[in-house]
Amino acid sequence: MSSLKRFVGQHPRLTAWLVLAIGMVVILVWSARDVGLLPGQWAALIVATIGLAGLCVWIIGWEDEEEEEGGEGGKE
């Protein structure tokens, strides 16, 4: 358990990506379970969903990067 906490502390964005991607894929599978998609279509949707989760975490991280830089740009 301590190694999991250490990993989360060292890699917060990767952890956020993993958790968000799992949640989004679960919602995708549950929502589209009766649509009748082919295996290749499922794979493409799941890969796209995982990529979207990564982009979301990356965009949310922009705010953290701005705070770490000291609030440059108009706050003098």
C-alpha cells in the first residue's frame, strides 16, 4: 500500500490519467453496450477515450504549471 501511495505522490498526472481513463471507459462501455459495435470499433472508441482522458489531464495541468511559474503576466 505504501508503494502505491509513493507512486501516486511521484506521478500525480499519470495517476489522474489512469483513474479518469478507467472511469470514462466504464461509462463508454455501459452507455454503448446495446449499440452492436464490432470489436474494431470498440477498440477504436476505447483508444480514443483513453487519449481524450490524457488530453483532459494535460489541459487541467496547465493551471498547475502557471501557478508554479509564480503567476507571471500581469501580476507584478
